[in-house]
Amino acid sequence: MWLADKWEDYRLIDTSNGEKLEYWGEYLLRRPEPQAVWEDRSCRELWEDSYAHYHRSNSGGGYWEYKKKSLPERWTINYRDLTFNIKPMGFKHTGLFPEQAVNWDWFSELIKNSDRPIKVLNLFAYTGGATVAALAAGAEVCHVDASKGMVSWAKENVISSGLADKPVRYIVDDVKKFVAREIRRGKQYDAVIMDPPSYGRGPSGELWKIEDELYPLICDCIKVLSDNPLFFLVNSYTTGLCATVISNILNLTLQKKYKGKVSSDEIGIPMEKKDIALPCGLSVRWERESND
């Protein structure tokens, strides 16, 4: 497992009975966690001392129960030199997936060591964790997401991280349509990051099902890669596609054209109160080998 174990402002304290207990900066939150199927709750007093507790409804969705009035509407946390705006929002989320820090570190080193300008295409880019990390590493980024609100949040994260003067383009659009237009325009990128949902809809109702759409999207993304691409990263949270399936896609497409190396693993976060790690999906990476 690739572990996001370099955090200081985020801490996963404990998991049990379908929930997790986390410090986001100084604020302790209690949220649902379907992977935590075990019944082993440590530090019981902390579980009852959270600032907010997200309760999932049996009919879908849920709500936040705010237990301490001192919890602000939003606040910031840092990862290395990056700053992110955190806000409890609908369906348990806070605006950041901390396990992705292990990928930020990986591609940031590739960008810094490339000794050339790197253009990154970040698809399903959400609130811009990967965008901020790539900009900080010295890349130019095109940030694409179907949600106007998430793109606005990404802009706030870029500004908070002191990167407002860096080369970044924000696009609110359906990812498939945008990539198709970039192909027609002859645009090229040196790296692609994608974090596709299992199921979703674009800004005009465009349907996305990962089992049907991932392979053709990756094929289209290869058409906008430069002659000397640096890396390609696919994240997945769905249980429908295992790492081998996505690795096979990259081996049959990207690897066949450019060679290099495909690797995959679960990504996760270590727990403070248990000598185990929480799995948080998987990542499949391709990188151009230096001697190619």
C-alpha cells in the first residue's frame, strides 16, 4: 500500500463500526467510513468529543450534527508548503482527500526532476489538491471539473497556497467533451491526472459510468499527450474496477505507445490508535523511464 504518512495537520485517529475519527487541523470530525467493518473502538472518550458528527441516513444522504459551536464554517490546513480550505459539506465530505498526498509527492518529484517545462491536464479535478501540488512543483496546469463550485474552491486553494501567479487554466465542463475539443485543437500535455467518479453527470446532464467510459477516455487522453510525456495517473474509489483492470488499460494503450513503467497499489492512511492503515481506493501510475 502507498501510504500518505507525511501529514502533520491531518491525523486519522481511529476507525470502527463504519466510522472514522479525524483531526483536520485542531478540529476533530467523526464521519462514515464503509471500509471500517471491524468493531474495535479505541479512545472512546475522543469519539464522543468530536466537533461535528456526520450521520448517514438509511434513505440516502445524511446530515452533520454540530456538537461544538466553536467549529468555524471553514478553516485551512497545510501539507508541506500547500494550504487547503476545509469545509464540512454535503454527503460527509470536507473538500479534500488526504490520502492523495502520496500521489502529490510522487508526481511532484517527477516534475521537479524533469528539467523541462511540464504541462499537466487534471481531469475530474475537484477542489484542486493535485492542481495545487503540480503548480507548486513548477508545472503549468489545466484544471477541469464539471462543477462550478468545485472549480471556485480550487481557485481558493491555489490562492491560499500563494500560487495565484502560476500558470493555471480553470475549465468548467464535461471532461469527455473538453478532451475531444483539445484533440481537435491539437493541444498537447506532458502529464494527465484523472480522478473519475464511479457514476456522475456533467454540467448539461452528460452521463458518466466508469465501466463504460474509462477506457475510451484514456484512449482520447493519449491523443493529447506530447511526444515525450512524463506521467499518467488514474485514481479510483469504485469497487467495480480493480487495479489490474486499470493497469491492463494503461498497458494496452499508453505502455504500448511510449513504453515506460506501469505500477499500481492501494492508497491509504495510517491510524494513530491502531497499527493498521485505512484503505482509501487505489491508484495506477505510468511514468516514462529516464533511459527511454
